[in-house]
Amino acid sequence: MKQYSEIMVKNLLFSTAAIATFSISWSPAVFANPTESLAASSALRSRGAAGVAEFIQQYRDRLDDPQVRLALDKICQQRDCYASQLYWYTDLEAAKAEAKATGKPILSLRLLGRLDEDLSCANSRFFRVALYPNAEISKVLRDRYILHWQSVRPVPQVTIDFGDGRQLKRTLTGNSIHYILDSDGRVLDALPGMYGPQAFLQHLERAETLDRRLQQLPESDRADTLRQYYRDRVATLQNDWQADLSQLGIQPPSELAPLPAEIPTAAEAGRLAVSKMMVEAPLLNAIASSNRERLNAATEIAGWEKLAQLRAADSRLDENSRALMRAKNPRTWEMQIGQEDALAPVVERFEMVMAIDTIRNQYLLQPQIYQWLLDRPNFANNLDTLNAQVYDRLFLTPNSDPWLGLLLEDEFTAIDNQGAI
């Protein structure tokens, strides 16, 4: 598999000009000793992205070694970091401090499980293959964003034992969401679930532009500008959906109500007094929700798969992601001359599923988050509260249910205590 690592390193290797002298000794004994390896990884991790660069520069010829990869994952706090070479904060306050110092926005991932473990929730695993190693995306994230992740809760895992020594390990349920924040932790945008690489990149660039614009405004004007951005995104997504249906030869619903052109300011929306302005944000929510239901009904006629085909290019995997997919699929390693690549149908299916996820998340889930941000101005400044709403109402995995819907009280399994331990 050395050839695949070399592809990634050539495409993603940091510039050596700004790399400091590597001063931590990593002998084979250090790699093999978990305690010493953790201590050495922690020392490099304290240097931030520069520590990642130092390690990769020193060991770029040994990135096929599992022990070297494990050490790098500890520095990055991300599984398969050799493919993406990204440094992640796990403390939001530290990420905000770095964002303030650099003037960069924050990409904050919330997930089930841990990003540095193989068995995190399914979407976060797909991010590590389709998004983070992508050459364009990794450069944007490395150069223009501060990265942070936080686990919402452990991810449910299941082991299927076939009784003859063979086992299958999988995760059940769970979802992930990327938030884009300013240096104060204010929510600029949200990307629920999976997005194709090009769609993800477009969101990163749009949010970065918004962040720069907000930085140029007085603090007193930022909240209202941000609220108008949410409203405009709802309108844009609705218009895009209508255009996609028309392109498929489906007449969009004619009864869609126009969205209000302007929304109440943050101060007006937060007032408890009864006034005309108090009802305008809920009015936008009601109209947008109704329009979304009508568009969804029209879409079911053609099927989401046909709609996704219109944007299939947004979900194409690049060479780095394909290489990582191959590395994770040993059955695709051996290929004879003239034989069809066994990875090709796997990639094709994954790209199609990713395209469907992208279009559904953009048209069904993302507008709902914008509406919550409009309806409840405090959400933009309280990420934990917004995230709880997302996991409760959108992902249907509320913290109030410790079994994540997997233990049904009205279901009989003929197993003691329903199998719960």
C-alpha cells in the first residue's frame, strides 16, 4: 500500500520552509511503547499544526507503518491523519483563542464517538475519507480554518459473532454536524450530516467570506447581518430546489408563498412585547416549512436519486479519497491486467449515496436550522443549546433517551431484560 501513501504525501505535504528543527527523538522503542509514544505525541501536539508538520516531515517515508500512523493520529486527534494532515482542537475555548489570534473562522464538528477512533459514527468516518483528505478541502481547512471537534456521546457499537472465530464490528445510529463559527463562537453556518466534497468546499468558502464581512462591521451590526444571511440562505435553497425540479421536467408547486424580504432585527425578535415585528420571524418559519413540505412532496414524484444526479459532480471523490478507500478495502488491492477494478463499483455507489445525502441535507435539514436561528436569536450565541435541538429534533437522537431509540418498551425479544445490560 506504499504507493497510496506516497500519492497523499506528495499532494498534501506541508512546505518545509517554515518547519522547525525536529527535536523529539522517536526511536523504534518509543513507537512500540504506548506510554513513551503518548508522551512524545503530547509534546508535539502542544505545538499545534506545526507539530503535525514536523512529524510528517521527519517520517514521510514511514507513513505506511501502523505505529507511525497511530502516533500521528494522537498528535492530530484524528484517525487516518496521514491522509488529511489536519490538526484538530478538542477544547473549544482553545480553538476560539487561536481563531482570535489568526483571524480565521472555526469549523466545529459534533459527532457520536471520537474522531480519532476507527469506530466513530458513520458520517464522521465518511468525513475522514471523502472530505478531510480531499486535496482542495484539506488545504482550505489547514490554511484558512481552525478545526475543532467534540463528542456528543459515545457511539453505539455492535459485534456480530459467527461462532467460528469470525466477527463483524459495526456502529449503529448516530449522526454528525459541522458548525462554522466566528472567533467568539457565534454560529455562522451549519452543515448537518454528509455533504459531497465540492458542496462542502462551497459552504466553507461562503462562510469564510461571511466571517470576513462580519469582522469589518461594528459589533452592534453583526447579529442583524447574520440574521439576514440566514433568511437569504433559506430563500436561496428554496429557489435552488424549485430550479432542480424544473430541470427534471417537474412543475414546482405553484402555491409556494413568498418569503418575507426582511426579518426582524435581533433586538426586535428578542422582545417580549407584543408587536408586529414579533410575529415576522415565526411567519417566515411557517411559510418556509410549508413550502418545504410542498417541494418535498413534488420531489418524491421523481425521487431524490434523480434530483441528486443533477448535482452528482459535487460528490465526486478525488484521488486522495479513492486511495484511502482502497487502503481500507484489502479485497481491492490485487488487480490483474485487463481486470475491472474492484474498487470502481464501491466508489460509484458511495458517490451516489453521498449525492443523495447532500441534496436532502441541503433542502430538508439545513433550512430548518436557519429557521431555528431566526426564531431563537440566542441559539447563534449558544452552540450547545442549538446542538441539543439538532440532535433532538433533526437527528432524532436526544440525550433524554440513553438507548437512542434502540430499546423499545413495547417490543418483545424473548431475551432477559430485552438484552439490556
